[in-house]
Amino acid sequence: MASRTPVTDRILDELQRMPGCDLDTLTKNLPDLSWSQIFLEVDRLSREGVVLVTFGLERRYMLRLPEYKAESAPRPAH
């Protein structure tokens, strides 16, 4: 991952505290950041695989952290 900014840290902290929150809730929980700041950072983090974004049943973008990174998953013994 590229350098972590205060915006990055705040978004990741919030997603750890509230797994599976939607973009609107994240924006409300970080009122001093603009929607654009949050959206751009979530987009960047999503492209890097740090944050997973899905489109939920209620037509909202749902955000969560991956359970584990693929490279850290146990590999089967041969």
C-alpha cells in the first residue's frame, strides 16, 4: 500500500470499529471530512484491495475490510 494519510487511517479505523457499514454511514461518522474526500480514498483503497466495496440489498455501497490477505493465507502442504 502507498503511504497512509490521516484520512486513510481514520477510514480504516472506522471500518474496524463498524465492519460492514455503508458509505453514507461512514460519511456521517467522519463529519469533518467531505463526501468527496471519503469517496476518493475508499476508491483508492478498494483498488489496492485494502477495502472491499459491494453493492448491498438496500441499494447502498457497503464497505468492509477483508478477513485476511491472500498472501498470508495458509498454503496446503504437498
